[in-house]
Amino acid sequence: MADLSKRITGLTPGGDDGWGLFYRARALKAAGEPILELTIGEHDVRTDPAILEAMHASARGGHTGYAAVPGIAPLRQAVAERLTASSGVAHGPENVLITPGGQAGLFAAHHAACDEGDRAMLIDPYYATYPGTIRGVGAVPVPVAARPEDGFQPREADLAAAAEASGARSLLINTPNNPTGAVYSDATLEGIARVAEAHDLWVISDEVYDAQVWDGRHRPFAGLPGMFERTLTVGSLSKSHAMTGSRLGWVAGPEAAMAHLLNLATHTTYGVPGYIQEAGLFALRQGPEAQAAVAAPFRRRRDMVLQRLEGQQALRAIPPAGAMYVMLDVRATGMSGEAFGAGLLEEEKVAIMPGESFGAAAAGHIRVALTLPDEQFAEALDRLFAYADRQVEKVVA
Ligand code: PMP
């Protein structure tokens, strides 16, 4: 075999990139073990059948050919309206490119912002694909730690120092955040805006969890004064409408940048199937109530976790303000997130993601996805807390 490119072989240089435990849990499950999985961000409820009806009707109606590469006009319009309403900055269809999921949007946005060898900042803890996405466009990831004692809100001074030292072209932010559940405060966002301005950065704002906020409100970064021109916003229907498998998302930004992103789409994805887009349009037209219904179980289960944390010492949490996860601090057990996760899977048949999978800043934590039906979720919590108690007893003994 001829040599492969360094770009592709170097995508995930750390081997499994923290997914080892996840694959072990999946293998055990496939072998018939009753594993309770609290790993990836996938709803326990499937896509609303009414959305599937719309998809079916569209496909049967003949929308199975090539669809407009930037997205069908009414969907770009509907996404633009959603962004205008949430950010307060007027967006038109020319500001929106429909992509096969937010992930493709993250790739396209970095492709637009960074040249080969450029530095691209991201906040650690981060969604596990981020460093590979940055490497995938030939750029070099520069993680900037957000600290647990700050509720995982990044500090302006840390960002400014990293921007200064690295000469970065871009900064990737994610609020509501995966894996921490943090929703960035006004002060955090304003600090990021000052750094972006001072260091002439593109801000790539991953807002795929914008419909899942429990405390406070989601503030789109493009809506901050002066930021629209330097922001590429990534969105998706995966989380808001339980449409992960439909692969439907977008990138939004200033028109001059979007013309080039469209060009990239022509040479990579060549668009998204028309019947998927029409189903997405139908989903958006269901309004905010439909999104709230999809989000409700996560809020309920977040509250279940917070209740369980009271009156025990083994685990701590920064109460998540959004998204579908809780980060638990397991340091009182004296274990790493990896070791805790491995033991929990072995002894209690509960699978979580170790914090270390999401960067160095989440060491000593585990991420619990709020993605099992309530009864099973309560059972998983029972086992998780029992396991944690046993580990603390060992430390004390
Ligand atoms: N960003 C974050 C923070 C995510 O958690 C995910 C999915 N887990 C994505 C982007 C990608 O989502 P999708 O491609 O399904 O839209």
C-alpha cells in the first residue's frame, strides 16, 4: 500500500482518543451483558413520527434527486429566522449553509478560518471530536483549560495569553457545553469577545445544544456587539429535535465567508438529501414547544442527579445549566476518571465516559449522559453512587 497522508493518519494520534471504555461497554453489551449505558449524547426517544411522515411524504413526492447544494431555500430561511430571533442580529438565507450535521459544519468552519499549520484554539474540556476536526484541516489544536473551580467557564486572561503565545487564527467555543453542561455567562462571553477582537480571531461557536438550557439563557455569540462579522455559528437539529441520524445541521456567518463555505460544500458533501431537509423544515415549523418536549427528560434527570448528590461525600458536581450531561468530580475516591469508569463498568455494569476523554482539564471527573429512561437512569444512579461510596470507604480505611 502506498503511504497515506500525514493529515489522515495523524487525525487521532492518541490511539482511541479516550473512546476505549465506550467500545468495551459496547462489546460487553453485544455479548449479552446487561450494561446501563450513560455514554454518548443520544436521546432515548427516537425522532418524532410526524417528522418521519414529512420525510416519507417528501421522498415519495420525488425529492430524491440532488438538492440545492447550500440547502433548500425555505430551510435556509427558517434557520435564518431562528438565528435572527435568538441572536437579535438579522440573518438571511445568504448567511446560512445547510450541512450534513453540526460535525460537518465544524469541519467547514475550521477549513474557512485556518490555513495549513495555523493554530486553532479550543476550550478544554472539549467535545471529543474537536482536536481531530482541527487537525483534519491541517491546523494545530491549542487547548485552553477551563477550570472546575470556575464552573468550567474559561478565563479571559487564559484565552488572551494562549492567543498571544500561539498567534491563533480561531477560537472554538461551545455553549451550552458538552461535556460540562456549563452555559457561558455574559461575563465569559464578553471576555471572549474582547480576546477575539484584540487578536483578530474567528470565533467558531458550536451552539448545537441551544434548545437545552436549564438555568439562565442561551446567548448566541454572533449577537454580541461587533461579533457577527467574525463568528461562524454551528447548529444542528440532532439534539434539539432528536434527529441525530438524519445528519442535518448548518453553519451561519457573514455572507462573504459563506460564499466560500458553499464552494467547499460543492467539493465535499454536495449538499444534504432534499427529503431530510424537508423533514427538518417541518421539524422547525413545530416551534419551540416541540424542542422543549425533546429537552424535558434531560432536565428531569439532571434534577434526579442533583437530588442524589445531597447528603453524600463521594461525588460532587457543578450543577449543569444545559445540554444532556452531568460532570461528576470523582477525586474524593482518589481515582482518575478512567479508573473509576473501568471499575464501575466491571463491578456495576454501568458505562460512563471518563473526563480524560474530553481533555486534561476534566481529569478526575466522569461524564454521565442523561440518556436512559427515568427508571433505568435511577437504577444506574443507584449503582454509580454505591460504587463511589465503596471507593471512598477504601480511601478512608
Ligand atoms: N458539537 C457538540 C458539542 C456535540 O456534542 C455534537 C454531537 N454529540 C456535535 C457537535 C455534532 O452533532 P451533529 O453532527 O449530530 O449535529
